[in-house]
Amino acid sequence: MDFRISVLATFLVGALMLTTASCQETYPPTDMTRHSIIPRPESVVATNHTFVLDEGLSIRVEEGNETFKKEALRLATILKNATGVDFDVEEGNEAAWFGNTLLLKKPAENQPLPLSGYELEIKERLITLTASSPEGVFYGIQTIRQLLPAAIEKTGELKTPVLIPTGIIRDWPQYGYRGMMLDVARHFFDVSTVKRVIDYLAYYKLNTLHLHLSDDQGWRIEIESWPNLTTHGGSTAVGGGEGGFFTKADYREIVEYAKGQHITIVPEIDMPGHTNAALSSYPELNCDGIAPELYTGTRVGFSTLCTDKEITYQFVDDVVREIAEMTPGPWFHVGGDESHSTEQEDYEYFMNRARAIVKSHGKQIIGWDEVAHADLDETDVVQFWSKEENALLGVQKGAKLLMSPSKHAYIDMKYDENSRLGLDWAGPSEVDDAYTWDPVTLMDGIEKVDIIGVEAPLWAETIETLDDIEYLMFPRIAGIAEIGWTMREDRRWEEYRVRLGQHRDRMKAMGIDFYESPLVPWQEQADYFMNIELTDEGDE
Ligand code: TNX
């Protein structure tokens, strides 16, 4: 018999055939290389058969591996939400004798994988996800999500059985720091919005969220020893809105939630400039002892802490101590940008002291590229955004670079002149501008070893809601994620734009209000996922 039917029909036929293993052969071969995975994996080899995910699936974890079990339970929850089916998570290191199995395990000693890497081997009856660390397992699970139909992202909309293509994916990131910055100072975003952003980052295998917690327009994190910072300094926003701030409990909740998705929070207190909200809350931080009014405009460069008063360093010490205590990650971001009303000499003096304070609380500094003028060493990170000479100066001092070139990585820029949100001083920045660059070749004189990774800052002068965040973030953040994860040789815009077009229904299923760039061939899932042609292998 020679027949061709749609996969939809196969779902029905398949449901009848599921009871015996020999029937597996009648499932359609599917081509793993046709599935759009972002960021693009290190290698994908298709074996052109099908794994059937049905209610009999057993998820197995090697005995005693509690951290892997947590990841397995998370996968079971994702599947349960989408399908309504309770999948078993059990201990064991072999395939179940009946039904299909997804096995999570550590690599054999003679077949090591990079620490954050994973291998996903999908055979007809068995999926084996191998990783050395829980985050490796987590990344493998994100890839599984992208191999499933988009309905995996919607509650109760995925019908089993679901077909997954067979093959082998081996995958690991190029850079250890893959992040986004969210400015909660110009406009405030609450805990649930930040959690949603964390979910989005995790989906594209980003691992860092930098929170810009203070600026001229608002102070957004509770500091017990300086309470006016939030009661007064947090009370407004750009345009005169009501502002807001994170209590310590809120911040801890964010840190904890992020950790569950293998995301590190980097807190930033911008100093000595961008401090009007603090200066307005405490007159003693001003050189003239007079507190300025709160500020709700969008100018930069007019405020500075008084660098030759001792109270300033007491303030910095208290703030850093209270935030560092709640922050498990290694970094504390000291800002340091656009301090146009601080004398250069005072700036350097201040930064050297701020850096020592951060170190005394057990953290390493990251600073915007102007910070390169301070005394730095290999424990420090310079975040390149504007001046190449600053980045090179940092490297000369032994510091590492975090790459956020404003022309490419600033996702607060408009896409084109018609964009409903965004600034334009470094743009406009279309989806290809955000994708077609490389951290190493961006400027002469730096090498890959100088770079810890990439970050896309989302400044919030023009945005106020989760919808607004989504519009500027997507789809550019997916391209930034790929730059941080995928080898330069494997990144080509012409190929990427097609893969991105295939994520349309995934973003829609997640409820993301993304920008439908005319540069991307947006496809409905049916175009590429559901029209697999079937051949009956039995007749060959
Ligand atoms: C420059 S980038 C700033 C921010 C603004 C941003 C707007 C940087 C380190 N400083 O204060 O929000 O431009 O794009």
C-alpha cells in the first residue's frame, strides 16, 4: 500500500496502534533538522523516525540524583499543563520495559560534556537527555519544548499522542553570561511582570537578568537603613506616574524564582551619577546639603553623589551590604555611566572606593564602560555600550568585557521610525541589526577570552506595561540569545530569519505581543510542522 496522509490523520491512526511496539514502524519519519531551535544548537543530526509521546511516557532519573529530579518534575509540570496528563517521574537508569521513556542522566566519564551543555538523543522508544549539571538538563528541556508543537505553551491545548522527530542534538553555550537588563527605575515593573520576563529569558537559554534598580527618576529597592530612598525616592517615575519599589521580600522572591530557571540576578545601583532620586531623599548626600526635587523627565547626566563627603561612602556601604546579602550571584553592578556632573578626578576616586566596598561584601563589580577609568583588574567587568576606547582600556587593565553595543544590543531602540515605542539615539535597530554582529569582531584589539558574554539592555523611558516590554524585547532578544549561545560560524541572518519566522506560533502561544518585522518570513506552524508526508515503510 502506498499512501500519503496528513499527520493529523496519523494522530488518529496512531492512537489505535499504540498498544504494540511493532506498530512504531508505521509512524511517519520526521526530519529533526526542519524544526526551528533558537538558539541554534552546536549540532543536530536527524535520523528521520518518530518518537511518540503519549500517556504511557515514563520520565526516569538516575537514583539519588535530586537536582536532576527537580528538572524532571518541572518537565512533567510543563507537559501536564499542556496536555492534562500526569506523567510519572520515577527513579531508574534504563528504559521502561513497556511504553516509551525519557531518561535523564549524567554523561559517562569517558564522554564528557561542557558544564552547561547537554546531549539529547531521541530514538523511537527512548529519549536520553544527558548533562553534567542541572542547568544542562534545563537547557535540554527547553530544546524539547521547541521540538514539540507550539501548543505545548498553552494550557490544555496539546492532544496526545504527540510526535517528536528522532535524532541527536549536542549543544552548549559559547559564553557564560547571556543576559538582558530591565530598567525598573524609569518606570517600575512589579514582581509578576519581572517573573514573566524571567520565563521568556529561560525559554531562549539566557541565564542573567540585570535589574537597573535606581536612577534619577526612582529608587526601586528597599534599604532598611535608608528608608526614605523608597518612601520618597520610589514615589514617582518618568512622566510623573506613581512609581513603586521592591520590598526585600519581593526582591528575594525574584532571586528565588530566577534561580529555579537557572538565571542569575545582577542588581545595579547606578552611581555616582543617575542619583537624583537618592539625592532628593537625603539632603546630606548633596554637596550643598540641599535636596533637589524629584525628577520625572528623561534627561541624563545632571546628578551626582557628593564624592568628598564621608557620609556618601557610608551610604554606599549600607546599600551594597543590604543588597549583596540578598544576592547569591557573584556580581554587583555599580553603574558609573554618564556622570557628566562629576569631575573626572572625583569620579575615579569615587569608583575606586565603591569598588573596594563591593569587594568587601564579597561581590565583583560590573560597571558601564566609563568605569574603565577606575583601577581595575581581572576580577572586574566593563560593560561596553558606547566607547570602544573605554572597552580597550578595561582590557588593558585585565578586566573582562560584557558586550552591549548600543547600535545592536539596545532593545529599547525603535525598530524603525514608525515603531510605537522606543528611543532612537542609537537606532533605529531592526531585527537584523540586533542579530548581525559578533562580540569578538565588533572592535579591533579584543579576543574571545576577554569577553564574558552579551547583554541586551531594555531601558524604560518609553515603556510602562508587560505588553510594552514584549514589543521591544521580541523578537530581538531571541537574536541576542543566539549570539551568546551559538558559534559565530553557525550564525547567518538568511538562515536565522527563517528559523525565527517559525517561532511565530510559539511566541503567540506564550501570549507574547511581538513586533512582526517585515524582514522575517513569518510562518504558521502548519506550514512547517504539520505537513509531514507519510510513507508506509511496510511496503518497501
Ligand atoms: C543611555 S546606556 C543610558 C541610559 C538611558 C539610555 C537610553 C547607559 C549606560 N545610559 O541612562 O536610559 O541611554 O537608551
